[in-house]
Amino acid sequence: VTEVVPTVTFDDLVAELPAAPDVVVIDTEGFDYEVVKLLNVPRRKPRLVMYEHKHLAAADQNASVELFISAGYQLAVLG
């Protein structure tokens, strides 16, 4: 069975909102860093970003930490 599912880019979704989100939660089972990059953290600067790092490759874990630090965030690693 094939089903067509409507999709929207993150940029288009945010453009439809009355204000940019302050909190972003990402849980995409190993694809989290790719979504973090799409979020464009340095430009959007949400107050809180929660994402799952458990399933990330070590290189992506390190790159995500560097991305947030370079954008001025403080990090807390849980779990």
C-alpha cells in the first residue's frame, strides 16, 4: 500500500508560526544531528534544544557539541 503523506520543511513550518519556537525537542533515532543542522541554531537561537545523542556516531556527537558551543549555548548531557 502506498500512501502520500504531506510534508513541510522546517523553514516553512516556522514561517507559519506567530513566533519562533523557544523550545525544540528532537528524537529521530540517530538522525538527530541532521535535524539539529536543519534547525540552524546560530540563526534561530531557541532557548532550549533537547535532542537524543545516544544513537549518534561519535563524530556527530562531537560536531553537535561544537555547533552548540560555537552558538553560545551551555550544554547539559543527561543519561
